[in-house]
Amino acid sequence: MRTLIWFSALAMGLQACSQAPIDKANPTVQECNVGSYAQADILALKAQKFAGLEEAAINQIAFDMLPCLGHPDPAIRDGLVYESLSGFLRAEQITDATKLKMFDYVLSVLTGSAAEGSYNRPFAALDMSELARADRVNAYLSDAQRDLLVQSTAQYMASITDYRGFVDGEGWRHGVAHTADLILQLSLNPKITDSQLHTLQTALATQIAPTSGHAYIHGEPERMARAVLYIANRGVILDEKWGTWFAKLADPEPMAAWNDVYKSEAGLAKLHNTKAFVSAIYINAAETKNENIKALLAPARAALIKLP
């Protein structure tokens, strides 16, 4: 089954969302110049997989790309910046000193006050997921920096109000999904403490059924479910805690009963989002042989029974 691929494959990391074209005739879209490289030159280098560049040059390019992480052209923010940074980090071509500079820069974007609708914070979350993965593979962050990242990630997840996923002519924003990817990478890191895992678990719960009444259509429930599966895999959250957590998800609040959901779009969205998320958890927990994941089966089933 396709769902069974999640748990084995995602430890290797997540791929960026697909790219989408934008109107190249739009004169308001500025080119992304990376250090001394014009946009056309850096794209040409990327097409050549940055062949022949020495470590110092690659590290400089990696840092110099960051101002373009929220560029309005998806071929830049996704195809150039994210794909290049992911490739550099996974090939271990970035020094710890550069990683720390990148961490500070991306964190400042993630915690900043970007304009509503901007790509900056959603793509800061996606790029930070690669920096978090790099820290898991070879630690370069201090405990204090790691805690700052956990708290900042949780705060951003809970604060998301722009639920656009893919928009024709604009590409992806996908703030909830990208932040779930970041939470997934953090949850895989054994240096993340039990308390920090609880913080991330709580943050995820805030977006499973947004109070705004938004109905997910871009795979967000599955992306959040993946993060929860990896939190559960750590085996540090007790079964009764999971029971309480899923019972809260199955609560029809602010409606008096689930039958009331059929009287409003917001109610129907809450049912749709909750059922999609819990179903994804249930299917994976039912099929896995991992005992920590299997612990989610009973509370997920109980939650589904409560849903109409």
C-alpha cells in the first residue's frame, strides 16, 4: 500500500513541492542575483550541478542564496534555492560554520513578520527542515539553539492563517505542510527532548482542523500525519496521553455535536480535515509492525468511531 511507504522513506527526508511556471513578462518580479552571480549564471551553474567549484565557493553560494528563499518565481525559491541547499547539505558540502550562519538567517525569516501571502515564512520552514536534518545527521547546533528552533517552529505552526497550497501561476506556499516537514525532521533527532516533542505535538494539533474553517485539498492532513507517526516512533509519549490527544481531536467543539457540522461550511471542513488526518494515522498504525506506531491504532480507531 502507498501509505506504508511513508515510514520507511521519510527518514531519508522530503522532496520539495513541484514547481510551477509564472508569468515571465511581469516586470515586478526581480531577478535573483546570488553574490557575484547573475540569475542566469547561477541557474547555469545549478544545471551543471555546480561542477568544479571548490568547497569555499559552494559555501558562499549556499549562504548568498538565502535572500531568494521566498522569491515569487517557483523556479527560483523551489527549483534553485531549496533544491540546491538540500543537495549541498545532503552531500555534506557545507561546513558547520556556514550551517550556523544559514541557521541564523533562516530562523530570522521564520520568526519574522513577512507580509501575509508572502512565500518567505513557508519556504523558510521548508529550508529549515533541511538544516534540521543536517543537525540530526551531524550535530552542529547547541541545545539552546535546538530548543529555540523547536519553540519557533511550534509558534509559527500555531500562527499560520494563510492556507494556500498550490496556486496556478504562483506555485506553492504550503505553510502547514512545510512546517510539518520541519517537525518531522526535528522529531527524528534523538537530541530533541520529551518536553520538546510534546511542544511539537501540541503545535500540530492546532492545524489539524483550523478554526478558520479552511478545508485542506493539498495533502496537508497526510503531511501532518507523517510528523505524528515519527513523534510516536520515539516512544516517549505514553499511551494514555495519545488517548487524550486523539479524544480532543474527536471533540466536535465549538459545535455541540457532530451532527451539527452539516449546517455550515466550517463544520463540514472540520469533519473533512479531522477524518482525513485520523484516517491516515489509523491506516499506517494498522499496517505497521512498529510497536510505538501501533500504539496509535486504538486511540485513532476510537476517534474515527466518534466521527459521523
